[in-house]
Amino acid sequence: MTGVVKRFPGVVALGGVDLDVQRGEVHCLLGQNGAGKSTLIKVLAGVHEPNEGTIEWEGEQVTLSHPQAAMDLGVATMYQELDLVEGLSVAENIFLGHEQTRFGFSQRSTARRAAAALLARLGHSEISPAVEVGTLSAASCQIVSMARALSLDAKLIIMDEPSAVLDAGEVSQLFRVIREITDQGVAVIYISHRLEEIREIGDRVTVLKDGRTVTTGLDAKTTPTQELIRHMTGRSIEYVFPPKPEVPAGEPLLRVEGLGRTGEFSGVSFDVRPGEVVGLAGLVGSGRSEVVETIFGARKATTGTVTVDGRVVRPGSVPAAVSAGIGLCPEERKSQALVLGASLASNISLASLARFSRAGLLDRDGENTSAEELLESLDVRPRGIHRESRTLSGGNQQKVVLARWLLRGCRVLLLDEPTRGVDVGARSEIYALIRRLTDDGVAVVVVSSEIPEVLGLSNRVLVLADRTVRHEGRADELDEHAVLDIILKGDAA
Amino acid sequence: MSADVTKAEPPSGDPGTDRTGAVDPVAQQGPPVGGMPSRQGGLAGFLSGPLGRNAGLVVALVLLIIVGIITAGDRFASPENALTILRLGSVIGVVSVGMTFVICGGGIDLSVGAIVALSSVWATTVATQTLAADFHWIVMVFAALAVGGVCGLVNGVLIAYGRIAPFIATLAMLAAARGLAEIIAKRRTQIIRDRDFINFFGGSVLGIPVLVILFAIVAVVGWVLLNRTTFGRRTLAIGGNPEAARLAGIRVQRQTMYLYILLGVACGIAAVMIMARTTTGTSTHGTLYELDAIAAVVIGGTLLSGGRGTVVGTVLGVLIFTTLTNVFTLNNLDTSTQAVAKGAIIVAAVLLQQRVSRTRST
């Protein structure tokens, strides 16, 4: 494929990607979160149609207008979020969508036999084709997904982080199968954050950054790690962050001690002083969001304590956290933060309803005045307090969520991906706003998958990998390479 | 490398602060949508406004009234008949106002008819009536409200804390409450002997039946509660986005439970009203109320998915259905034809609602 461009309304997810994959090779895709890997896969799988650029398949230009078109060509995709139907059996899932073409009739026994053969080929004959997928473990689901890709007689199989849910033994099984199918001439596009794996299984590497190909066709075995990381991080555009004043020494406002949740993360301890920004860096799945949601009581901690100003906050209770002065701007703005059909005013007052309650009656004038003031001071555009929150852009929606906690007057603010889906202009406004809050003595915790953002905003940084803290240190003593290094080493461990 | 296409603006995933390339946030969000109804233009835009949607219902009601006058003449267009319509609509109206809250909060309650039956039976047992005779008929009222409230509490606890789907939990209550009512009444109709009770609720004040006044009070209280209190705001929040409400510190489970209790109490009030109208308590009271109430709420313009609701719309929905029944009865058309017409109205209303919400979300 050459010069593929994919634009979504308002953003360019892919801005020129070149990639060539040869028969029988394992081509690895590297790139940070948001580099455009997932979009690229979806273009190849026919989910998205590119706006520009061409895709050639065996020398001929093709249009992949829908997933079936890609499948017919022989492109099979294993998505990161497993796309299996839980209520159907293993065999039914494997042949879902192409039952008829293979059998004329969907004969269960034939399908089951064929499924069993595929599973055996994958070295997992212990998975019964008749069992319901919903009852299987994540790793087994991955195998079923793999079997599904094989059943398509694909010439190209795209694997999006297939090893994320597998243990070491299962990974080596997976690699065995990959070698087997590539020997038969099948090409594999393999995506992983784990450099070790890429070294072991990959033939060539393409690095994506900011939706573009940085370099393609590097040798997977011999290219030095430092060079790969440099390609992933080297930036064409610089961030501008507000200056970070020194935080005066003093008692911490938020103290997190030994926080853990079974299966999600463990041993997270840190504290934040008033006016300080502490950043949590880590890849998707490192437990970042889980940590802040647990501090906020939205998930119940199995171990450890959260203390605000010397007082322990009751675990697992959002109202307790809110009344202790903690606020959270969650990762998923639309599904977790906003009541999209409701007005800006009612979204802003949502956490402070008690303040506007006069014997249960709502003080709507007070509510509207406060909302108006906040919208103005945060420069939310367009402003109208009665406007539905769904009509705002991402950056302005984020300001509305911030306004909610400003109104509440919280002292500890947890920001999970505060600038995801926020355009360039609004980003710097949000950065400035965070600085304004710390000037007022608010303690801020920032989670972001964009490492420069974490480094630029924070006084201190915690690097999370493999669901625990791998490093803690001053932000100005770290750079993006160093953080990535810690993350990748942690993941390989 | 394809240098020719790499000059596009930065993607969302990796920001820059290239100020010259910075885009005005307002300009970036595409065509303005939502907010004021005026900008949508056309019929759908008008109807999506709060006034517009109710205006649509008023038009429907006026059309029905015109049909009534044409087909039944003076038998329809008389003050007595108007009061009859209101009296008939008042019982289901009280239930529907309560149902508006549950649906706004993202739930559904199929057990309202059964709760009305159980409340009416419990409030008219020999034991209750004896106590009422010794003390005051208010005992019967309290009994009905308490039974309704407790049934609502059970629904609410099962749904909010037991995490049972509202449809299932209230379906179970529908079966159980109706069954319990039959057991208590031994499938017999219990006659109310207290004349004062019947005279009070069956009477009129300034020519307006007490039942209608009760309905009006419930509707006004309901409107204030939904639109002017923090309770109402929390209800709309948990219906609109329960996760966002939870992460804003609202006790979603508790609020959910309150909504079912509120509806249960409304069923208790409805039970008192139907007891007064029929002078009986029986396990067949309130049959199919759940469907009538849900239908009235939905054609009133409350979103079945929750988060948006209107008490005024619900009242208009009740009046439309009751007037429809009245017109059909006056024209000697059977109930089967009525049912078909009702079905058609519900489908039309929901189709309109979907059009409106699609206009909103695009």
C-alpha cells in the first residue's frame, strides 16, 4: 500500500502510510498509542475506506470498501478487542460469516470436525468446538480468533497485539503457529509493544508515528533497540507547556499507600502535595486508568489506602471520595463523564446538586449563574448554558467536565487522558487551566498515554508497566526515550 | 516514504502546539447541531423542542375532540362527558406520572397493575376495614399507600442492588403481587362498607370530582419534582448516563430504588382512587395498567431509554387515550377496535420520537 491517508471528521488519523508486506514474512508494526496502528489495520480489513492513497494486492490495485471484500481477497484480521460472539459455540464462531461458502449447508458436525482440526493445528485440541465461547478464558478466545483467521484460508493475517493476554508458554505456541503458516506462504502483520517478541518472530519492522510511516523495512533481528525507540519518539512538532513552578515542601494532600486491586494492579504508592502535578505514564492496559478510578472509589481497592489531608477515604465509594474533595475527569468523556442529552448547566452542576438545593427545590438561577461564569472563565465555545453537551467539540466537552469539578471546589483532581480527542488549540488551554488549578493549591494527578504530555505537565512522574509502578522520579530528569525504555523493559520482563 | 502526503494536519492522537496550525476550536467542531430547536428547521426541528412536542400532542387531542364532536355530537361535547373522561383518566393518570419517573431514570415497571390490585385488596380486607371502622377510613388509605410503597421498595432493591434487569424484576412482581392479591381476596370481590370513604373520594369539590383533583395534584407535584428539584435532576442524570452520574458522586443505586418506591406509592394512590370509583377491592383491578401507563408515557414524549421526560406530555398522553376510549364507546365501537387504534397511535408516536432523536444526534 502506498500513501494511504485516512481522515475522520476533524482529525487525520493516518496521514500517509506506506507499507509493503511480502508473502511468507512476518511484518511488525511498531508505534505508540495513537500512532495510527489500529486505523491502519481497519483500512486493511476494509472497515474504513482511505481518503487517499492506493492499496495493491498481488500487483493489482484494489478497493476494500467493506470487510467482506477484504476477506474475499484473503485478508483476515484478529482485532485487539476480541470480536467473538459469546453466546455461540467455538465452531460457530470460527465459521461465522462463511458457513455457507464452505459447506453448502451449515452442518454442525462437519463444522465441528473442521474446527477441531484447526484447533489441533494450533496446538489447542483441548478446546472443544462445541463449548460456548463465553465460558472460555481470554487466552483461549485468542486461539479461537486465530483459528477463525486460519479458517478463512487467508493469505494475509493481521494480528493486533495477539500476545497481550497470553502467558509465555502460550506465546511460544502462537509463534510456532505463525512460523508454520508463514512457511506455507501466508504473510502476517504483527503488532506488539513487546520488542522481545518482535525480535523473535519478526522479519521486518515498520514504525508508525503521528499517522505516518517513519521508516519501513527495518530488519527486525538486527536493528538496535535505541534506533527503534528513536523512530517511535522523534517528533516533528513540539509541545508547549506552561512553566512549572517549584512546589513548596509541605505535607502531602493526597497520599496513596500500597493501593492494589486483584488482577488489575498492585503496590501503587505515591503522594501529591498541594500545587503539585504527578503524572502516571504507561501504555494502554498498564493499569493507569484503573489506578485513578480506584483512588476515586469507582473501583474498590483490595489493598492499600487513600488519604486526603490526613484522613483515610472510605474505599469503593465515589460519594466518599467526592466529599473528601477528590474529582475525576474520566478517560471516556462521552460514556463516563457527560450526560450528552442534558444541558451544559446541568452537566456542570451534577456533582454539586446539594449546593443548589433549597429544601429539595433546585435553585435554577444560582445554577445557571454559576454555570455561566464557569463557561466564560474557561472560554467554552459555543457558550449557551442550555446547549446540549453532545453538540460541543471534544476540547470544550473536557472543559465542561473540568467546570463540574471547579464548581464542586475539589482539592485533588484526577485527570485521565485530559486531552484525548482534543484539538491543538484547546489542548494548550487545558494545559494552562491545569496550571491555574495548581496555582490555587489543587493537587493534580494526570494520566496520559502521550509521554511528552505527562512529562511536560508533571512535577513528578510514575511509570507504570505490567500493572505496577516501575519508576518514580522528577519529570525533568526523564525524557521520552527513558520512559519508553522503562515501559518496554518492564513489559518484556 | 511518501513525502507528498505527509503534510496533512497533525492527527488527534499526537498533538502539537504549532500555533500557526492551531485551529479555532469552534471552527473544528463541524456544523452546529443541537441546542436551540430553531436551527433544525422543519417539522422535526419544531417537534423536538419541549414546546413543540407537547404542541403535537395538543393538536392530536384537539383532532380527537373534533372527531368526537362530529361523530357523537352533544353526547360528547357536554361538561358531564368531559368530567367523565377526566375521571376515567385520573386513575391511570396517577400511575403514568409515577411511571414517567421510572422511565426517565432508565427503568421500566411492568408490575404497576398488579400493585394496584394488591393494594386495593389489602386495603379492603375484613381486618383493614374493621380497623378503619374502629378508627377512621384513613387507615385504608395508609394501607394502600404502604402496600404500594413496599412493593416498589422490593422492585427497587432487586433492580438497584440485586442488579436484576428492571423488565425481569417487575415481571416477577407482576406475577407475585397479582397472585398474592388473589390469595388474600380468595378471588372474591371485597365490598367497601365505609360510606365516608366512598363519599369523600367519590364526591366533588366545586363541581370537580375529587378523583380529578387528586390526579391534578399528583401531576403538579410530579412536574415540580421532575423539573424543579435536585431529585428530578438526579433522576434525569442516572437515566441519561448512569456511569457519568456515578462518577459525579451521585448514588445511582439509591436514586434508582427511590424511583420504584415513588411509583409504588403512586400505585397505592391509584388503588385508593379505583376503590372509591368501584366501591370494591379486587385482584382484577388494574389489569393491563402497565401497558396503558407505558403507552401514555411514551406517546407523551419521554424517552424509553431514559434521561429525558415530560410530565405534561404524560398527562396529555393519558388524556388522548382516555378521550379515544370515550369517543369509541359513544360510537358503540367495541374494545377490539379501540385496541387496534391504540396500537397504531403508539407506533406513530414512537416513529416520530425516533425521527426526533435522530435529528438530535446527527
